[in-house]
Amino acid sequence: MTGDHEGDMDVDVLDESGAGVDVVELTRLARFVMSRMRLHPATQMCLRLVDEATMAALNERWMDSAEPTDVLAFPMDELSSGRPGQEPDEGYLGDVALCPQVARRQATEHGHKPIEEIRLLTVHGILHLLGYDHTEPDEHAAMFGLQARLLAEWQGVRVGESVEPAAGRGRPA
């Protein structure tokens, strides 16, 4: 599946941050990633853009850290990437909380535009919903490699390139 069902996926992007982020693009990006990861066309998720105070409260409640963080993921139905020839499970993928203000600071530190950091964190959060992690070196390499590929493919979609999967690629995206 390379995007033929991405319009069917139910993605809510709620901007509670006051940061003026392009929710239409983030909705499209989330649907694109879910489609590339071969999720069921009826899969649902929510991306909440929150301010620093809300993110700090969420981070303290769930991660025992009182500081605001960039992104938190709350998986629900434990969905995983679909496999070729297999019908993926339908369900609610989960919720991602993303703080654009933290993303802006990180973008400055990394020398790129805030929207690029917000896109990266959106993809990163969705991958966490799918069970990807980066605590071990091999997990880090797999997750960040997949994240980079998805972002590069999204950039291609944004400029009109084809995103057909490479021949022989056995994994999603």
C-alpha cells in the first residue's frame, strides 16, 4: 500500500498549542506514514499539539520528569506494521502529544526549520505508537533509519515525486 487508502485513515490533529502549526500538512503526513507502514485503512489516531505547560504535566504524569519534552506517544490497540499479503488489524493506533515550542528550540539547536523538526517528531511519535523504540543501539538504528526514509519519501510527495517502494524491499516504508 503506497498511499491508495491514506485518505480513509482517521487522523485528528488538534492544535492546542497556540503555535499556528499547519494542521492540514500534519494530518496528511500522519496519513502518509500510516499508509506507508501498511496500517488498515480504517486505523485511527490523534496528534495533539500542546503548549509547554501541558507537555510538562503529561511528562511528569507518565515519565516522572517535570520538564516539557518534545513528543510523547500513547499507544492504544498495539497495532503493528502490516506485512505484504496479510490483512492488517483495524483499530485505534493511539495518541501523540507534540510540543511545537520545544520543537522550535530543538530546530534552532540542530540548524533546521521548526516545521522540519515538527515533521520529524510527528513521524517519531507514530513509530513509537507502532512499538518502535531507541533505547538499544540496534533499535535506535532501525527506528531512526526508518524515520529518515519516511521523511525523505514525504519530502518527495510534497514536491510531486513518485513514492513507489523500491523493488525487493520486504519491510514497510
